[in-house]
Amino acid sequence: MKKPEPGNKKLEPTMTLKYLVEVTDKDGKVIQRISAPGRSFVRQWYDAMSAMADNEGRTVTDTGGTVRAATPNAACFYALAAAGITTYGIRIGRGSTAVDIEDYALETPLEEGVGVDQFEHQASTYSKPAVVASSCSFWIRRAMLNNSGNTISLIREIGIYARVAASYYMLGVRDVLPGAVAVPDGGAITVTYTIGVTV
């Protein structure tokens, strides 16, 4: 039997996660951009995915630290939050502890509002899956506006909160940025996660 030619070896399918963080000033000018691979799917993501795949229940730890039943349902993985909603959707925070597979929430999430260290969370947007060559991917994006009256600094962590059922939520993804980010008053921070697979 003929051996495969060097360079023609079929690669294993690869799931990918990437994030893009952009900070803009009050005029919409990009003043900082960070793009990197995410290596941050945490245990709750896989527990919920397996519950959906085999139609059997699992347990996950919700964002408040409570162990909950994860059963197949239409709400599972829902992360497209409306404006002002922070129980699910993309979130940002100040935590700097390295990502751990058992993480169940951002370490220090920043809240909704116009007060000190608060952001106005805009509605999530997303793309439908697109195929390019042997890859398929989609993205989810959220902008958060700083109308607090002051610069909000020391932003170090980003992540995705998603529904597990109609009334509780899990952390599916968490990343710690390579450096702290500051958002000026009147500016915004926009986080885009892209999830894909290459076969």
C-alpha cells in the first residue's frame, strides 16, 4: 500500500475561538484593539452541550455559584441579550486570575448603568454561520458604552454568559486579556467572539 505523500496528511477537525476587543473614544475613533485566540471554553459549556446532544440531563454551576439541572430545552446557550441585560450575553470585568476550567462567572464583572464603573450594555448582534473553504464560523458581538462621567480602567476579563434554562445562566467562555484596558468617558468597548470549526 502506498504511503501518503508528505504534506498531504489530513488534519483533525479543529474547533476555534477568537476574540476581538476594540475601545473607541467619544468620537468613535478606535484607540485600542486587542485580537487573540480564545482558549477559554469552561466546563459548563461542555456540560450543557452534552445535555443537548444526548437529550439527557446534566448539572452546571450557574453564575451565582449554585448547582443547577441542565436539561435539553430551547433556551440553552441563548446569549443574545437585549440592551441593559447583564444576566446573559457578553460581559466584561476587572478580574485578572488565570482562566480555570471550573470557572462559573467572571471574577469581577462590571455592572449596568451610568454610575461609577458602570457601562450601558447595548443589544447583542450576531452573524449566521458562514462557510469559507473548509471552515465554518459565526460571531457574537456586544458594545458597552461608558457614560459614567469618568474613565473606566483596569478592564482585564471578558466572557459570554448564556442561558441554561428559562431563569438561570452559566458562564460558557472566559478570557483574561494580555493587558488592562481603559475606556474614556463617552467612549465604548466592543467585544466580538468568533466560534468556528475547520475540517
